Amino acid sequence: MIKKIPRIFTGYVPGKAQDSEYQCKVIRLIASIAMPTAVIFSVINFLSGHLWLAVVEVFTFLLLIPCLKVVCHEESLPSIRNLLMANAFMVFTTAFVDGGVAGTGIVWSLVIPFLAFLLMGLRIAWYWVALYGLLNTLLITLHFTHHLALPYNNDALIYFPAVFIFFALIAAAFEMQLERTYMRHQDTIHELKALKESLEQHVARKTSELTRANEQLIKEIEHHKNTAKALKASEELFLHAQKMEAIGILVGGIAHDFNNFLAGITGNLYLLKARLKEQPELLDRISTIDQLCFKAANMISQLLAFARKDHVEMKNLSLTAFVSEALELALLGIPENIKLKQEFVSDALMIRGDISQLQQVILNIINNARDALKNTSEPEIIVRLTPFTPDTTFSQKYENRNIADQYAHLSIQDNGCGISDTDRQHIFEPFFTTKEQDKGTGLGLAMAFGSVQTHGGIIDVESEPGMGATFHIYLPLQQMHTEPEPSPSRKISGGHGETILLADDDAQIRESIGEVLESIGYRVLLAANGREAVAMFEKYQDQIALSILDLVMPEMGGRVAAEKIHSLDMSASVLFATGYDKSGALNHEDDIHIDQIIEKPFSIETLSSRITRLINV
């Protein structure tokens, strides 16, 4: 939200985003509305005795005539826009001073922001709005200093600047949305032009396929609505789970099947996109569904990591990226009335830590903050993450600890009820709680304290009753320079007729992934289980370049099938697919490298890249 605010002042382009033809239509529209309005009000004001205002409105009518015949050239547009704005300044300032019929002149001044933004664009319009605001402020000041008598009561004049600013912000927001929509529209037009030549030769052949694809898309949309309902039900179940054991059982039980569903969905979405290239609106909707599928998969991955609380696995990780992801999970348990702010540095802040323990620390503290905000009128939680270099004061305060050279400092602040001095001394003790019976176990912060100590870090709290609380967590930064992992390629690496053996017990996933592989240039042999896969490999082993095996299948799983395939050909390349997370799918005794496993759902780019790498080895 913070990053988007400047757009309301700067816009997306220096001037108007729309092209000359569009701007000319706007100018003609304004002129066609303003001219009869000026004539009507000039007659009304003349008959009402407002002669000066009537003369100005007649003059305005004359100046608007050229705007109806404006030629759409870049050179003439700025002059016409400035003429319109100057004209509006003149007539609305006159109306403001004169008051007009029934003293409505002050109301007409609120039209200025909308005209300015509509004609000039965000960046330039603010100068016009500011100039008009200053002019009216000067007139109001002269009124209150008795140098000028305005025909309004004092209350209306006092509140006018605030109302003017409010209408200016509304007009700016409206113009910003117009500019954003127009820019997106232009991007779509450019993409369509770039695709035009390649699409024309396919139009006739694809018409019948598009009809069938549209019918299928309607079914898919209905299916995704049902999936969304199922996801919501699962989310409610997570929110009501009171113990981490229950969460672990729930997530572990559904993760494999859920990721299998998502793999089938993403495969079919890829095939739909290939058939709907000439319908960009549908392509955008499909891309949105595709992104939501991978977000759902990422959420499942986070919950699985959280469920593995009894398994400590230290590894290098970026605390900045990790906390951002952990907060997405924490948001599930935070009511909508609580505002969650994030203030992170751009640095990665590499630490060595266990994902599930750190996730548990963050969730426990966030949940305590949520409970502390129960009776707060404007509840807010602020999460900050910065690098920290210990100074003398810090070293003296924690002299009994091993002080690192550099820390990542994570603070979680709330504006809730706060903690008394007495309670603060016992807050990290096991079974200590100030909550009502059956509302808390007194173990959350004790577990957080133990987890932070396991990481060689420091946890502390600052609080006063009625002033909220701030939890400070200091985790040692890694001294070594850790290069970030390269982002996966977004290009699809196609095949050249190589044969791939694909084994999966789910028929829909098997067929959809098989069709995807065929669409990118591979021949595909399908097997419903490990036993069929081994038999098929034995028959076609001279042709098969790679075997993709689901780890968990009836009759014979992927591990056993791979062993039998290697007994037939030791050099055979195998890629394992699984709906579980990689670390959870492997046993300690497995002689399988983690790079030989791909997690469902996977993007077609990732799958094709992994296939190409294994085939070329």
C-alpha cells in the first residue's frame, strides 16, 4: 500500500496517459456539456441580477467554441487543455466570489479538481488544483479579514478547504484508475499486435476447438468455485485447530492428494492456454487461476513445515523472505479489523535456522498480540525486520549470552493492553499465562524462548500496561556470503521426439501431464503403477530417455520401481514426482538425491527444464 501512494501524485506518465484521439473526444465532450450549461446559467444569472457572472459565462461560451472543432494533433492539445482550464478558473472563481443563484457558486468550485485531472493528467493537474485551492484560500482569508465580502456563511467557508481537498483526492484516485486501466489496455493491444501474424493462420482451424474449450472452461470455472469453497472450509478448520498436533495430522493427511489435484489443474490450465491464445481476456483469467493454484501449493508447503515441529533441520535461509511467507500463514488467524504492517529491509538477512521452529515462534507471538488487542479500538500489529550491530549497552544487558558480531533484529509490536512488570518477569516461564482458563496453555512463549535459544539468538520484551508490547528477537547473521538461488527459467525447454515413461496412479493427472509433455515435443508412455512402469520399461528400454515416477502408488511405488528399472539399466534416468514436500518424501536410508524429486504441483517451465537436464546428463 505504501509503495502505491505516490502514484496518486505522479501518475503513470508525465502527462496524460491516453492518446490524442481519446483526449480530443474528452475535450469535445466537456465543451459540448459546458456550452449549453454556460448559456442556461448566464440567462438565469442575468434575470437574477448577477450581471457580472452572466457576462463571464457568455465569454466562457465563446471561448468553448474552438474546443468543439479541435484537431487531434499533439501540438495543439496542450494549448486547448490550458485554455479549458483557464476558462474554468475564470468562471468558477467568478461564481465563487459572486455566489450566483441561491449561493451555489461555492459548490461549483468542487468541479475544478475533476476537470483538472481529466484534462491534464495526475502530475500536472495537482499544480492547477493547488493553484485554485490557494486562490480560494486567499479569497476566504480576505473575507475573514473584512477586505472582501463573500456571499456565504462563515461555517461553509471554514469547511470548504477540507471539502475541496477531499474532492481533489477522489478526483485523483479516479484519474489514477483511468490511467492504470488505459495502460493495461495499451499493453494488451501491443501484445495482440505482436501475436497477430502468428494467430491469423490458426484462426480457421481453431474455431471449433475454441467452442469446445469455452464449454470446458465453464466447467473448469464451476470446478474452481467448488475448490474455493473447499479451500475456505479447510481454512476454517485450520483456524479452529487448537493444538499443533491436530494441524500436523490434518496437513499431513491432505497435502499429498491436494497437491495432486493442483498438479492436474495446472496441467489442464496449460493446455487451455495453448488453445485460447486469440482470446486474451480468457487467457488472463486462466493465468489468474494458475497463480492461485501455486499460491495454494505454497500455503500447503508452509503448513507442512509447521507440522514438522519435532524435526529440527538447520539450513541457510533468508529471514526477510521467510518472515514474509510466515506472515501469510499468520494472517489466517488474525481478524480483519486488526491492521498488520510490515517494515522490512531489502537485504536478504541470511541466517541458519529451522523453518518449523521459527514459524512457530512467529505464530505464537502474533497470536499473543492478537489476544492482547481484543478490547483495542484501533488494533494494529507492526512487524519490523532490520540488521543490528550490538553496541556496548546491548552487550552489557546480555553479558551472560554469546554475543554475535551481527544480528537480524525481528520485532513484533502491538498497541494492546500491555504487560505489567510482575507478569513480564515470568512471561517466558512454562505454564505461565494471564489468560482465562481453557484460553491458553502457558507454553507458547516458553516454546518461543527455547526455539530462539536453539538458534543462538536472544528474545526479549518491552511493555507497559495500556501501552502495548514489543517482542524483540535477535538471530545471528551468517558471516559467509551466500549467493541467492537463481530463479527458475520461465522458458519451456521442448523435446525432440524423445520417449518419456510416465507412471502415476491418478488417471487424470497421468493423462493431463502426458498430454502436456506431448504438446512440448515428447513421446509419452503411460503407466498406472510401478509394476506397469517396470514392464513397459523392460519392453521399450532402448527408446525410453527418462522415467517420471510418482513416489507413492498402489501395487508398487516409485522407489521400488526405480530399483527394478536400474537393475535392467544402471544408466537409466529417473525423476520422482510427489505431492509431499521433498524432505518429507525421503527416508534417511533412501539413496535418492533431492534434485531427483519434483514437487506437485509444478510449473511446465520447471518440469521441462528438469527433463532437459536429466536427458542431457
